[in-house]
Amino acid sequence: MPQASPVRKRYAARLPTEQRREQLLQAAQTIALERGFHAVSVDGVAKACGVTRPVVYGLFDDRSALLAGLLDRAEHRAMAELAVLFPSVPGPDDDVDPDELLVAGIRGYLTAVAGDPDTWRVILVPPEGAPPEMAERVNGQRRVLLRHLRGLLDWGLARRGGPGLDPDLFARAVFTLAEGAARLLLEDPDRWQVEPFIDFCRTTLQALQPVRA
Amino acid sequence: MPQASPVRKRYAARLPTEQRREQLLQAAQTIALERGFHAVSVDGVAKACGVTRPVVYGLFDDRSALLAGLLDRAEHRAMAELAVLFPSVPGPDDDVDPDELLVAGIRGYLTAVAGDPDTWRVILVPPEGAPPEMAERVNGQRRVLLRHLRGLLDWGLARRGGPGLDPDLFARAVFTLAEGAARLLLEDPDRWQVEPFIDFCRTTLQALQPVRA
DNA sequence: CTCCTTTGCTACACAGGTGTAGCAACACAG
DNA sequence: CTGTGTTGCTACACCTGTGTAGCAAAGGAG
């Protein structure tokens, strides 16, 4: 039986700005992952935090700033993980096995994904509902990574040789497969593990030797 | 200067049911491809056809029926193209080169995609805005295709041998790469052509010989 | 030329979301 | 225990989209 007189809502616990901000972003992310980016509304996020809309508008200019914050957060986290794990291109005289270097890089990537699935879901699931400008930003980061991978592969091919594959397509193929593996890890973490992908990767690389004359 | 008296809207050209239906679906598809599935509104589709909402509701129960119609249409077209082009698994005694069979299949797929890009965009761009049930249907078709591909590869590996790759991961890798190539074709048809992918594919298959003891 | 069916239009009620103005409660310094 | 600033709340105006009821125009059958 509803109250006749309008009862004032019990005040939510007061939080310092930064903490509230983080809480809101976390809630937004949860909604985005459960029901898609287009389902992230200022109202919904506020409710999820037991708070009202003006609180959100106090910390974000508008809905799209909220979404931007969400993407930023995921991007920074993801990039921070990658920066540590991804191998840089060795010099021409370094004594490193190219195949093992690549394998290690891919293992690092997949391990990072498996270790912080929600962050990576934001990156790897194309956020259709988000403003197009953000999809563009994610693609920009993809290009950066792709270029780095390309450098690594070029170095490796120069070092050890390989079949006469178009190097651009080769880099893209490796990239696509790595992202595909990452998506499988995210989709069903119980079924998929990192190591089988690594084995697959190593075996394939072994097969890709220079053509025998 | 706006009319003071409410002018009746000029009647749109009257169309027979089926034709109007097709027109509406086409308009819905265009909107979905330009601005995402979530941006497909009954109102928007009606306007795009120079018509009012009740006309749409006459042909589709509600918004989600409209979306379902759009997906159905793309799915049927895509499957019809594939049914013709995709090779069936040969018997154990057929005299076919496995590599060339696979290459021909992939070429058929990519050619179909390049030849009817809008239809395939609907399939290959995960429609986040669409009801989840539809994403599920597209994934179902993916599974069917994946299973077929798996059959083809198993037959090929039995016939010609290959490196000791996990056959499930191998099938998924081929599938992922083929879809990746298709997405590139859709993304920038001027830059990407079918044949370079085919060359890449053939070269890679040649490298994937049985391990030499 | 008149019916009458088919196709389309106007108008409404409603739902859910955005963004803002102004007030109320809390919590901490003094 | 009393300011006083910060954090949060209520209430409103507005917009866009949904779905429906009932009327108006078109155009072919007779």
C-alpha cells in the first residue's frame, strides 16, 4: 500500500567526487555489457547507484560525456596492461627467437584479456550504441597495435625467413586471430583457455618456414 | 514561412502490399547500416519512405517485427548465395585437390560478399541494437557454416595430411580469417580486392604440410 | 459514373529519456 | 553546538518515439 504523503527519499551515502565518479562509470559499464551501450541512460546509471540524475550531471556534462568516460577508462586500463606485456621490436643484433617472441606477446595479450574480462569486453565488442567518434578511437588504437605487430613480424621474417606471404595481410591475419581468440576467451571462459591457443600458434609458426627451393 | 491552416499531406504513391513491404525493409536496412540498428525507428522508416507510421504498422506488428523482417531478408539472401557457391564435402574417393577446393570455397564466399555488400553488412556487423534473439539467430547460422567448414577441413586433412593442429581451432581460424577478409572488403571496397586474400590463403595452405619426420 | 475496398492520413494518449532550477539534508570546522 | 559549504533530492519542461482509433482519398469493378 503506497504512502499517501510523498515521502522524501532517504539520502544515499555521500561520497567524495572521485569515488562517486568511479562508481557511476562502473555501473555504466555493467549496464553496457549486459544490455548494450545504447541501453546506458543517465537515469539508469543513477538508479543503479541508488542516486538521482542531477548527481550524474554534476560529474558528467551529458550522456555522451558519461559514455566517453567509460570508454576512456577501459582504454587506459587496457593500454596500461598492454604496455607492460607487449614485447618491443628487438634490434637486428639481439639474440631472440622470433617465434618465441611473438608467442610470448600473444600469450601476454590473451592472459591480460582473461585476467580483466570486463575491461576488454568494452574494447573488443564493437559498441554500436556509442557515439561513432568512440568507435573511431578504438579503431585508432587498433591501428597502433597493428603497426607495432607489423614491425615485430617484419623483424622476425627478416631474421628467420618464411613463405612469401604479403606482410600486411600476414600481420592482419595474426591480429585478427589474436582478437578472435580473445573473443572466445571472453565469450565462454569455462570452455576456452589460453594455452591451447598458444600451442596452435606455435605449431602454425613452425610450419611457416621459408619455401624450400 | 509556415502555413497557418493545417495543410493535408499530399498522399504518397499507393503501392501494393508486397512492394511497400520491400520498400520499408530496404529503408530500414539503409538506416541500420548508416546509423546502427538501434537507430531504426518505425517513425524514421516511415518518413524515409515518405509515408506515415500507421502504414508501417499495417505491415509489421511492431518495431521488433520490422527488425526481424530485416534480419530474415538478409539471412535468406545470404544463405541463398552461399548454398550455390559453397562446396559440399567430397566422398573419400572423389578426385579433388583439398587445397583448391577450400580456396574455391573461400573465393566464392568473398565474391558473394563483395557482390552484395549491404546484405552481408547486416550479417557481419554484429547488430547490437537488435533484439538479442536475432544476434542468437545469426550466431546459429555461423555455427552451421562452421560445422560445414569443419567437415571440409577434416576431409582435407585426412586426404593430404597437415601439421598437428587442433582441428577445431583450425576450422575456427579459417572461419575467423575468412570473416575478417570479408569485413575488410566491406569496409573499404576500393582498397581491398578478393584475389590478394586468395593468394594469401593458397600460400599459407601450401606451407601447412605434414611435419617432416 | 458510382460504389466500395484498399491504402494512406490525422490526432491522440502514453512511455521513457534528457537536462535544469531551486531546495533540503548532511557532515565537518570552529 | 552552530555555521556553512558540499552533496544529493524534487519537480518541471521538453523531446522523441510507440502504438491505436477513426477518418479521407484513390482508383478499379460493375
